[in-house]
Amino acid sequence: KAGVTQTPRYLIKTRGQQVTLSCSPISGHRSVSWYQQTPGQGLQFLFEYFSETQRNKGNFPGRFSGRQFSNSRSEMNVSTLELGDSALYLCASSAWANTNTEAFFGQGTRLTVV
Amino acid sequence: QQPVQSPQAVILREGEDAVINCSSSKALYSVHWYRQKHGEAPVFLMILLKGGEQKGHEKISASFNEKKQQSSLYLTASQLSYSGTYFCGTPRGNRDDKIIFGKGTRLHILP
């Protein structure tokens, strides 16, 4: 069974641009969560989607947005990029939105803003 | 409020034991543990649920103290493959809220 796939793996953007990251969850999984990982800050929760609806949202500015499609694939968009947005963005999928469910992480997209 | 992990980093020799702690400022309904090796995705280790049920790994154990609002991960007779960063996660609010993670504990095992 294929794991969680994130594309692209690496991305370099300049300040002010916008970027879209993609996540394909494990087949059959309906919950997709996004995290930002930076050195020393651990995994910061961005948002969670379940059955095309945003179920939870973290404390990030409105420049960060996401959506989920009917096939459970999810995209995350960051507009007006700032240098501080440079990070590893991880996507995790789980079968259900139940918090007692194991999450499977993708390899992440390494975003560098210059 | 994200859970607090301690220590931030630890270096051990192969075969030694390690304990990683995870504390929360609010009531714990569940604690999730993940390990991330360098350059790889975080991988699920176990979930501990209020009431004592534990789901997960065979060779790594953990405790869940509801009264103290903390959990500890025990790595016994550590192997080189245990190296990585360990994250604990707890529900952000009530038991059904999203899991938020601590900043991680870096574990390095020397041969």
C-alpha cells in the first residue's frame, strides 16, 4: 500500500511569492493534517481536513490556507511568502478524524524562501 | 499550549536506558509518541489512552500518569536504530481536539 506522497520535495521561492504544496494521503484515508517543522520548534499544527471540510485550525496567519478534494488529496497554499516561512511542511493522513488514530506522515516539502 | 518535553537532548551508549518525559499544563486524555529519524518522516510509536490502554510498539514502553498530567517513554537497552527525535503529542483542548506536539527530544546513540 503506497504511503503518503508530498510534492514537490524541495522548493525555493522568493519573498512575496505564493506557493502551493500537495499531499496525497494513503488510499482510503479521509483525514489530512498539515504541520510546519522548524529547528527548535517541533511540529506546529497548521490545519486538518476531513471529508473536504476543515475540521481544525492552528494559530497561523490567514496567508496559510488549505483545501481537500473529494479524493482526499489536499493542497496547502501560502501567499505573500516571508523569510520566516522557510520550513519543512509535513502532511499526515489517518483513516478517521478520531484523535486516537495513528497518523502516517509524508516525507515533507522543504520550502526555502529567499 | 503544546506539551513540554524533557530532556531536550540526550546522548547514550548502545545498551543504556533512556527516559523521555512529556508534561502537559492541562488534563491529559491521550498521549501520542512519534520518532523522526534524520531526513525522514515522523513514525508512529504508540498511543496511551486515559484509563490505561496502550497501543503500539513492542520494544518501547511508556507510562501515563493522569494525576501528574505527564507521560514518560522508556527506551530499554537502546540500540543504534533508536537514534532520532522523539515527539509527544496531546489533544489541544478536549479529548477530540487536534493533536499538538512538543518540541521534541533528540536522542543520539553511540556505538
